[in-house]
Amino acid sequence: MTPAAFTVPALFVLLWSTGFIGARLGLPHAEPLTFLTLRYLAVIALMLPLALVLRAPWPTAITEVRHIAIAGLLMQGAYLGGVFCAVHAGMSAGVVALIVGMQPLLTAAVAGRLLGERVTRLQWCGLALGLAGVTLVVWQKMSLHGLSAGSLLLGLGALAGITLGTLYQKRYCPAFDLRTGSVIQFAAALAVTLPLAFSIETMQVQWTGEFLFALGWLVLVLSVGATTMLFRLIRRGAATRVTSLFYLTPAVTAVMAWLMFGETLSMMAICGMVIAVTGVALANRET
């Protein structure tokens, strides 16, 4: 494995894991869809001038625009909206992480039929180990308090969004300019999120320093940096291997929460991290 082949996935996992920290800092100051609306607007305000100044190529066919928009609606709107709203509705972070953590297995189950990818027995073992590791990492944060049919549907909607979005983009629009493509994807997510926020939320925001930091971090590091890396990984790698990296995010987030907020890091969680890393290594092993 070349240094770049290891560095890019590792950096993606590190950056993607900070999303949960940013959400924890920002959600107390704004309702979830309002928070996401501001996030999408900020990304568009940043990327649109950049794309115009750099004369980045725009899709020339309306079908390509439609495919990019649908992928963005699933990966940005449905996934982020589902996660943020599920937590706001009372679902524990552990349950949300476990539900979304089923993504690699779900992706592997349908990748063969939709993308023609072959998932080996060793990869299946790795995916199963990864899910087991994630379960151990989030076990202490698992709580049925606040769990409802509505929050469960939101969590499952987030799982469906990130899974279908990854598969859809891999199949229908694997290669597009990331600058103009980001504008299209976040505009599609905004077109749905803004009306929902306006209709069911107060849209009040506490403009504290903590909120501004969280918003800026999620825009620059997550929506621009980590998402760009995810798109590049989807373009270059098999869907099953790419999504297996998501097994590592709960472990990295747990370490960050331990360092930043003093949260408990149990021996069970540490064992889960080792198991998850082993599972991802098996899922990405060359056959």
C-alpha cells in the first residue's frame, strides 16, 4: 500500500469523525434543520464564487445535473437531516451511531447487484467484525430513553440516505468536478431542508462563539474537506471498501470526546476499537 493510499482514508476518517463533535457543540444553539440550512447556505456561499473564479466546469447535460443533485439530496439532506433530527428527537448518540453503523453491511448486500462488485467471504467477515466493534464502542452510550417510532424512522432514514447516496453516486455520477458538483449537491439539499425548517421549526439561533465555531468547522472541515475526500474515495474504490471506513468513526469520535469533554473511555470501548480496526483491515484487504 502506497503512503497516499493509506493517508487519504485515514485523514478522511479523522475529519469525518469530528462531525459528531461539531454537532454536539452547535445543536444546543439551533434547531437541527435550521442548523443544517445555515450549513448548506455557507457551503454554497463559499464554493460558488470559488467555482466561478477558477472557471470550474459545470455539467453540460441535464441528466448529469439531476444525478448529482439526487446523490446530494440523499448523502447531504437525508443522511445529515436524519441524524441531526433523530438526536434532537431524543434518540441517544449510541443508538444513532449503531443504526448508521449498519451502512457498510447494507452497502455490501446490494453493491453486487447494483454495481457488479464482488464481496468476498473475507470481506464479509471483516464487515461483521467492524459492526461488532462499533457495537462495543457505543455500548455505554446506548439508551432506550427517548426512543420513539419517530426517532427510529429518522435514524433509519439517515441510514438509507447515506447508503443509497453512496451507491447512486458510484453508479450514476462517479466523476464530476468537485467544486461545481458540491454547489449542486448542497443546493439540492437546501431546496428541501429550508422549507422544512421554515414550516416546522422556529428558526431561532443563538449566535454564540461556540455556535459560530461549530458552524465554521462543519462547513470547512466536514462539508468541504471530508466530503471532498469521500467523493474521491467513491470515485477510485469499491463501494464496500469505502463504506467500511465508517466503522472507524465511532471509535475516533469516542477518543475525541474523551480528550475534549472528559467522557469515559472504557476497556470495552477500547476492545471495540481494536475489533473495528481489524474488521476494516479485512474488508479492505486485496484479494
